Amino acid sequence: MAAPMNLQSLSDKIVRTRVSSVLNKDVKQFGKKHLFDGDEETCWNSDQGSPQWIVVEFSESVPVSQLDIQFQGGFVGKTCWVEAIQSGQESFVRLHSFFPQDINQIQNFPLPDTGSSLSSLKIVFDSSTDFFGRITIYKLEILGAS
């Protein structure tokens, strides 16, 4: 059995973040900057419609091992997946599906070892527990093996 990995945040490697939408275009209150600010009182809140997504670009290729996501209950992705641009590739390839619970706590989603580092990561929320398709995230942490 393999020894457990030491995971560390890759937030210092993030150079650009894009999101599918922001509720009422109010980026000050609900913008993408709130995904990584560490403030429990702030959040990214998408506008309505499906799918919603988050794209993260890294300063260098990094090995991504896990996503930690804290949703707002009632505004949780139901059918979700991760796409990535791996080293030497130019377009996103679907890597892994995950299915969050409709709760407010931080949820951990281990990703399969691709054997390759990633230059960009896309998290797709194909559907939502919200009738209008909105997603609300208080915390997103992208972790890699150290």
C-alpha cells in the first residue's frame, strides 16, 4: 500500500481564473476573486443557467491531486467533472466526474493520477441543486502532491 501523499495548496501557482458567470454581474460582491480569498463570509455566486464552470490557469505545469470545495447548500453542483490541459496538450480533456453532497461543509474530491502535470484546470457544474442552475462556492482549494 502506498504511503499517503502530502498535499499542499497550489493557489500560489494560479495566474488566471475565469468563471462562466457572476450573479447579476456583481463582481464586487460575488466575483471569482472570492473563490480563493480565504474569507468565510464571501463567495463566488454564478448567475442562473447550466452548465456553470471555473477555469484556472497555472504559472507552470503542476500535479493536481485533489479539489476541496465548500458550496452553499441548495446551490451545489450535482453532476460535475474536471477537465484539464496536460503538459504538451492544447485543449481540455475530461479527466474525472464527481458528485457533491448538498451540504455546506468542505468536501474533498481526490483526482486520479494522470501521470502528467496540468497547465490548466476546468471544473464543470453540468447541473445544480438550485432550480435555476446557480452555483455558490465559499472556498475552492486546489491541492497537489508535494
